[in-house]
Amino acid sequence: MTAEPSPGVAARVFNPVTAIWLVLVGVFAFSALIVLSTYAPDLRSGDDGDNHALSHSAIGFAGAVELLKDAGQPVTISHAKISPGHTEGLLIATPGPMLDPKAIKDLGFGGPVLVVLPKWTGFPNLQHRGWIGEAQPIDLKLLPKDSFLATMNLARRPGVVAPRLQARSAPFDLGDAFAAGPVEQLQSIQSASLIPILTDDTGAVLLARDPKAYVFYLSDPDLLDNHGLKSVDTALAAARILSALKAGEGPVIFDVTLNGFARSRSVMRLLFDPPFLAVTLCLFFAGGLAGFQAACRFGATRRAGRVFALGKEALADNTAALIRLTGREHRMGGRYADLTRALAAKAVGVPRDLTGDALTGFLDRMGAQRGAPETLGELTALIAAAPDKERTLAAARRLYRWRLEMTRERQ
């Protein structure tokens, strides 16, 4: 047998502790969702197998980043446009084949820029995250004529060759030559509008410069990508090329904005980045305190009164409000003096036949005997001549103290 609850006690739908935990978990989950949504682009590793500095696949350039770091070179990966005021170092861009040619000019870097032209494409390997399957050369015939890669007028040599790079102009010494490792289907530039910098033993241009800008173009990515750097000769050749193109002591910067990893500014990001993070935390704690105050009652419940109060007190309050509204408080001073005189006369037992100035004089003589510091006549004249509310109130206080001295109400 079980005891039934009494009719006067209502059964609880939720345990208060459980309800509090539900609220806390909900607030935490919502806050985590907002923060993760704000920093979602930053949390992506970028290892998607494409041709950029965050990729560890065969056509990626993460190996070049590690190579330069091991050589003691300062290296950064840029997720935003660089200010034109930066002129030292080297900016390396690895765009895709369909990029708009104007995007290279919009990079904004004031120093040398090396654009590595793409050659390979491949699908992600489902068994290894960040890898790709068998790489296939990009079909140049299928590219739109206005695409970035189609405007470079590229050529490819069949088979595998180990090119010997020869210097044709600055920044290399004329006649300087060095070997690279084996390259499959060596890609070269045939554009007459570019200045040849490095060529192979057949005269094919592998590194060229735009005469109108400080921009260099590396024709074959296998001279710098992960697949090519497996050869020691290619790694040494890549380090030599980057060292020659770099200006000053600035870092080597790998741009990934052209590969879809740009970090854009937003209002939500500003809320969670210093120094605005302090304001966000203050607002969060203020909201928490407001919620706590709403959930917990302080003191007894205040009952709502009538819209229109009744009784003598309400009548007196309304009359006082009306007098304040008309601005006639100082006109009430004389009547308050008469009321004070009448109350004092009644308290001390003054004969009833005394009125007016005679009553005032009698009370002043009695006050002098009792040691009153002021006389009723002076105070009555003072409050009657008061020109404003403040002076009327000051005189009324003095009249009230005089009445207390006369009636002994303090004792």
C-alpha cells in the first residue's frame, strides 16, 4: 500500500535541481554553438588535398613550409590580404586553374610575389584523410580562354626529365646553373610578354617575371610541391629559388586566401577578440545576474494598491500635489503660522478671549520665560514674507522647533 498525496499539496512536475541543470546545459550549449560558428573558418585544418600550403597531399605545399622552417627561415601562412606597406620577404601564391587573373594583382603585397602555376588535379583519397588518388594533369584545352592558367600559354614535355636550371637574368647571376630532381611532364611558359629568369637545357622558360609588376611565375609546381620535394636535388633547387627571390629579412609568406581560406572580419569575431572580449564577458555576467534575480525573490511580494486611493491620507496627498502643481507653496506660510499659534495656545492653556496680536504677544512673553530662542512674532513675519518655496520651508522648520519648545513635546 502507498500513501496518496494530500489534496492540498500539488505534485511537482520537475525537480528544481534538474530544471537548473537543464538551464545551465542549454546556456552552455548555445554559447558554445555561437563561439564555434564564429571561429569555424579558423578551426578548419585546411588539409583537403588541394594545392596550397595547408595541404599534405602530393600536390600540396606543406612540405615547402617545413623545409623553410628547418632551414631557419621565418615562415607564415596568410589568411588575409597583406598591407601594401610590407615590402620585405616573399609572398607565395598557389592559385587554382580557374582563378581570375585580377586576383593576383589584388594580393596587395608590396614586395616580390611568386605565383606557382598549377599542373595537377586529383580526387580525395577516401582511405587517407588529406591525400588524393592518382593525380592527373590539368587538360589545358578544356580551360576557358579568360581563365588564369589559359592566359599563361603553357607547354608540357612528355615523359620524365631532370631539368638543369640556367639563369638568364636577375635576381640570379647570369650563367648560374643548378640541377633539379626528376619531373614528370615538365611544364614551361611560352608567353612573350614575360621576362625569362630560369630556363632548362632546351631553353624552355621555367621561371619568368612580369615586366610591369614585381611578380614571378614558376611554371611547374613539381619544383616546389610535396611530390617534388621528395628529391633532394629538387629540395635544394627550391630553397635556392626562394632565397634568390626573397627581399630583405622578411618572412616567406604562403597565401591561402586564393584557395578559399580567407578570414573575413565580422561583428561576432570582434565580440570574442580582445579588447572587446571584456565587454562581452561583462554583458554575459550581467545577463546571468539579471536571470538569477528574476528567478530568486528578494523580500516579500509587494501587493498592488488601488488605482485611485481612498481615505483622508489620499485626499491630503492629492491636495498637496495640486498645490505643488500650481507652484503656490510659499502662499501657505501665513496659514501654517496661524495653525502653529493655535496649537501652541491650546497646549499651554491660553485664555480663549485672547486673539490676534494679543495672543501672539502673550505667547512671546511665555516663550521668553521658558527660554525660547525665537519669538512667534518674528517667525510669523518671516514666513509671511518668504518669496519662494525654499525660504518658506526653512521658516516652517523654525516655527515647528518653536512649537516644540513651547509645548515641551521633546520631553
